[in-house]
Amino acid sequence: MKKIGFSIFPGWKEIKEEQIKLMKIARDYGFSEIFMGIGPGTHWKTPVREAFEIAKELLRGADDYYAFLDINPEILKELNSSPRDLSKFKEAGFKGVRADYGFKKEEIVEMSRQLIVELNPMLVTREELEYITRNADPERVKAIHNYYPVIYSGISREIFHEKNRLLKEKGIEIGAFISTPMFNLRTTLEILRFIEPFDSANYLFKYVDRVLIGDPIPKEEWLIQVQEVARLEGNVVRIKVYREDVIEYLTKNKFRVEDEDREYAIVAITDQQFPLNCKCYTKIFRNSVALRGRDIWIFTRDLDVAPFNLIGEIDDINLEIMKLLRGKLINFRLKEK
């Protein structure tokens, strides 16, 4: 089951009212998780103790959310807490803690006996994970990746997949963050930093169980985009289309992405024949979408002149999604020009 969430930063007092509003409306769009960061951040310098008091205030009436917060030894010390005593967080209304850095595997197990513990995939080793999964209740251990506000600091797909494989071997539920066009900051994967929330979530859900919006106070339209992805029952690829006479054909039919690994294109086929079967010789460019008979061709590199009807184009992230769906049925959805 796909789960979606958002981030709240109690110490950013200038946007407190907007964050309260977000917590009220997000549940209407199916959001069920809240990540909270109470340490000093880029846009605020609120002390941890004050931020924690604001967090407690924000969580009143939010029992239906799974709320968890980032902790490290410094934050625990500031709040007179320890891995053996997380009672303050539980009393405040938190249901989980994210063990960021500075914790031993034994301390993570101890914390899991009090609250759900979110592991940091970048820090936990295979040996530590073996110990944790042997000694902790598996229902009380999850994992969520970092977000990386500085441009070019987000992790690569290769590292992301490597860390996820390790967690999936143990059946651990995984989460990751996406940014929004307002900030383009708090993303897990660098390739998703400047991508719309719909496409970011659509890509991430191919690999993780939970997608959280990392940037604060997302617009309602972005909540709706993430909700739409969470509710998708099939596979969707978004493309830009420049011919109105092909829109119904593209959006009303299902297509199967061929397994064949062509070096220059990905082909999606359907049983329905498009009535206009004319072709013209045209220059083929990378990311172009073309119609040939009943087939949709999406080109992965530039080619010479060839007999196709060019009907639109696909962006890089949807091209990557398309590559992940070889052998599967998909629906095309139109993307604004």
C-alpha cells in the first residue's frame, strides 16, 4: 500500500500558521505521515527545546497521523532524554523517531521497544541491520532516506538502489523525500530536485513504499498530484502531445511496453488500430514520441530521417519511468505543454 506524507518544521515560526493549515487539509488528500525536524535549520535558528514545545502544540488533534521526528544524541541531551527513555516524545504525540546519526545498534533496538524507529539507510551497515532485525520487533522498524537541500548533494540512483536492496532483503518499509517547485531543496534523489511532484512520486513509488514531501507548506495542487499517484492502480507515463487528433487514442487505450531492448527506442503497442495511418519522413530526435501504425515509439537517442508521425515528446524522468515498465501495461497521461 502506498503511503504519503509531508514535513513540518516547528522551529520555522514565520510559517507556523501555514503549517497548521497544511496539517488540517492534507488528511483530506490521503496523507497519513508527518516528518518533523526540530533542530536548527537553514531558515530558522529556534532552539531545540522551544521547537519541541511548538511541535507538541502542533500535534494536538493530530492523532490520526503517523508523526515521527529526527533525533540524534545532541537533541536527546538537549531534551533530557536518552535511547532508554523516549517518554517525552511519546507523551508529545510522536509515534516514531528517526535515528539519524550517533546511535549504536543496541540503542536502536532499545528505542524500538518504546516507539517505531526509522533507520537512516545511509548509515546502517549490513551487520548492524542483521543485529537490529534479529533483536527488534520487525513491525517497529522502518527506514527513510535523508533529504539533501544543497544542489548536487542528493544521492545517485545507484546508491539509492544499493541501499534499498539491503533493506528490502529484510522486509523493511522504505520511505524517501521529494521537493516542490517552491523550494527545490529537500529531495532524496538529485535527479528529482527540479521535477514536478507527480513525476517525482511516480518514479519513487517504483522503489519505495512511502513518499514524503520534504519542502514545507506545499501548495494544494502539489498535494493533489501526490495523492493521484498514491491512488494509481496501474502504470502511468506522462507525455506532451501536440496533435489533438491522437489524444483520445493515447488516453483511452492501454499499451504494453515491449520487452525487446532496442538501442534507440522504447515501443508501446496496443490491439487498437489508429485510424490515421499516414507516415511522413521526418528527423527523429531524442525524447520524441511518434506514432507508427498502432505502436507508440519513444526514442532514446537522435536518429536520421525515418517514416514516422511525430506527435509529441517525453521528458527525461518519464523516459526513465518508461524504461522501468518493460513488459508491463501502461496508460499515457497528458502533460501540459
